[in-house]
Amino acid sequence: MALKKPASMEECIYFTQRTIGKGEVMVWVFKQQCPKCKKALMGKPRDKKGKVLTRAKEYACPKCGYTVGKEEHENSLMACVEYTCPACGFKGEKQAPFKRKLIDGVQTLRIQCEKCSANIDITKKMKEAKKK
Ligand SMILES: [Zn+2]
Ligand SMILES: [Zn+2]
């Protein structure tokens, strides 16, 4: 199974690429269609000048204005993960619910290597965590 890759950042609500020890990981989460009007993709709201409000606590439909809480929306999405396991070097890909857990005090998206079951942690970037 090959995961669908985003053609541009515009299609994603989340995208990151990291090096973890000897491995690496790429995570992306596609935007989802508005459940109400089904005519546009849910995304971060924009201000009057069209600038994306990245710190917004909600997602909004640009067509009908439907909004949903940030966490509620993100928890309903699937994250696509492509990884090279830092423990065994296995290259794999998987989909996992886009749900972060608090691990060692940091919001973390944790997946397991399909081959050796090692944990692969995609933590929220520190500078994001500190800004509160
Ligand atoms: Zn809508
Ligand atoms: Zn592994």
C-alpha cells in the first residue's frame, strides 16, 4: 500500500519531516472536506487580508463558515506516516489517528515500527511547546 502524498502544503493541515537518531520520519495530515456543505476543505481560518490564523483554536470552512474545535477536528483525522525506523532501519509507512499524547511532558504523536515495534515519537517542536 502506497500512501498518497500531498502535492502541496495547501492540501495539509500538518506536515513535518524529522530526523530521529539514525532514522527519519515524515508525517502529513490531509485537510478534510467540510462535513456540512461538502464543497470546500476545512482549514485554519483566515483574517480579512487572507492571512492564515495559525494559532486559531478552531478550523473553519471557507465556503459556508462552519467551524469545529481544533482538537475535536484533528482527533478525527488520520495522519500518514512514512518512516525509517531509528532502531532497526526498516522503511515503512502507516496511517495512524492524528492524536497526540502527553509523553514526558511533551505533546507527542507516537507510532510503532511495524517490524521491531520500537516507538517512534514525533514530538511537537519545542518552540511551539514553549509559546503559551
Ligand atoms: Zn462548508
Ligand atoms: Zn524497527
